[in-house]
Amino acid sequence: MTDFHDTPADEALRQRLGINRRRFLSTCTAVGAGAIAAPVFGAAPSFAQSRTQGHGHHHGHGRELVPANKRGIILYTVRDATGRDPLTSDLPSGFREVFKELARYGYKQVEFAGYGQHANAPGGASLESVAGAKLLRSWLDEYGLRAQGNHGFIPGSWPLSQPDLDTFKKHLEIANILGMDHMGTGGDPTNSSYKADWDVAADKWNAMGTIARKAGIKLYTHNHDAAYGFLLDGGPLDAQGRPTRSSGIRRLEYFLKATDPRTVWLEMDIYWAHVAQYKFHTYTAHDGSQRKKVFDPAALVSRNNKRYPLFHAKDGTRNDTSGQGYDMVAFGEGVIDYRTFFSRVGEKNYHNPMVEQDNAPSGTDPGQSLKLAKIGYDNLAALRKKR
């Protein structure tokens, strides 16, 4: 059995969770043995007050759109660096060295995309455990970083199987140790176009969100362009008895209404939302007519502002031949108007933008993803309100 030593990070975590040392250690030991407590920590007081409050306050730049303590990056952007063998490269390799480098650029927040790294990095290949989470937390604290979320395990079964439920609760335990406010996934709730399937997805996410809330975690779904397509909810039925036409409601708009705002949150990938704006601008109404309805990503956030604690800040240049409307580039080097977007959605002390670039790693330049992460940070920090 792992010997869990009491550290300053443990003490701070216990105080935030409102639990004593015995309960903290017994819970950690239970998770390490594979027996997951339910609920994870009970209703953690931290749920009511963001863990980021009181940290990283930045003064003297009142017109900035993204405060210094809100500037983050999803580690998927630099996945080649965390996965690099430190024995064969002088470049930052593995979580600890990458944290150090990102902190040097100025980042204050990270979002995980799983807990795997190269086997030769400190801590070994997988840190998806209580012991691994404590190690990650020590490095985050060392370099002044806070974890804000993870694209990790979301149960596929519904109703939830016991193994999936146990794994889900283990991930909530890990999230609490890392100090996260949020835990989520990189995929849409469902890939379906049909209302009935979105009803099932809403039931599932409401149930999972309730479990997460009891652990003091906000459960979120990260969405791509397809989620902003139009819901098929009426008109003539196809051979399988499914509707073929739309009332003009977008899939994710329906999901927002069908889920509990106290238990289910979202992370808008602003790039993919703009791809959706390019792709999904007309629909076939129930009467067969073609109708136009242009998607406005900032308006959706503004109407549901507190549902969007997280963003992916990803940029693109226009490409009208790709079918997507954009080609991905480093944040701030494209044409997506982030100054207007962040100005319109407001709530700058609530939202947490995470720089992301899916194609940042290079097969020929092993340092490219970190270079682009630095460019992304500088451009995020430079955003200012219009005068």
C-alpha cells in the first residue's frame, strides 16, 4: 500500500474540501486500492466558490480582455512534448518540464487531455491514479499553475454500469486532488441529429452531473461543429420512422434547455463554433421550405453565460475550398475576431480560455508545439477592449 505523506498541498486541499486528515487519507487509500467512495468527497464547499478566486490577481491593465490568472492552455496542444522521451532530447519532456516551460511563458492555468506521458519522464507513463495526481499537483503548485479541467473519462454506458460509475468517481477523486473546478470530455454528448437521442444524452448528463456536483466538480461537455447543426424534429418520417426536417433549433441549443444548469456545463471551442457558422446556415423546415438562420457563437454564450466556464481559444485562416471554412493556425495569427468575441460575452473573471492548436506538433520541428504555445500566450495576453 502506498504511504501517503502529509504535504502542504494536502493540507490546503483538505481545508478546501472541508475534511479531516483521516478521511482524506482513507479516501485516497480506498481509491488507490480500487474501491471508490460514493460520493467522492460529499458536497465539497469549494463548489460554491471557485477555487481560482483570490489567486493570480493582475493589476494595472484594466482594458485587458483575459486577466492574467485566466490565461490557460490545454495540454493536447503540446502532447508531443509531454510524450517526449527525456533521455533522448534536451527539449522540455514530460509533464513536469512542460509545466515549467508553460509557466515561463506566463500561463497560469492548464487543462489536461488525459494523464499519460513518456515512460521515462518523472512519475512514469501513467499518472491516472491518486498517487499520480498528487505528484502532478505538486508540480502544478511548484510552477504556480492551476488545473481547470480534463478531457478524460466519461462513461459510455447508459444506464451507467457499475464499472463505469466506479471509474467515473475515481476521475472525480483525481480532479479534486488536482484542484480542478471542472471535469469533462472532448466529445459531443451524442453525434445524432435526432431529438430522441438528445433526450437520452440529456438524461445521462444530468445524472452524471449530479454525481459530479456532489464531489464539488462541474461536469462539462466540449463541442465541435456538428453539435451546432439543426435538430431533426418533425416533418415526414424516413423508412426508419425518424423525422427528416427541422424547426430550426440547433442540437446544442436543445441540449442546453434539456439539461440542468446546476449540474451540466459546456466548453465552447470557439474555432469549431465558427466552422459551424460557416457550415450550418440553412435548414429545411417542417413544411419543406428552405430557411436561413446564421449561427452567432457569442450570442449563444451571452444567452447562457454561466453555462460556459471554459473556452478553447483556437484560431484559423479562411479557406473556402475545404468545406470547413477555416484552416487551423496559432492563436492570434488567424482571422477569428477574438477581441469582439470576448468583449461581447463579457464575464472575463468567470470564463477560462484555454489556448489550443490541434496541429501544433510537427514531424520535422520537435520544438514547434511549444513555440506556438508561446505565440498563443502572447496573443491572448495582448487582447484589449476596443476603445
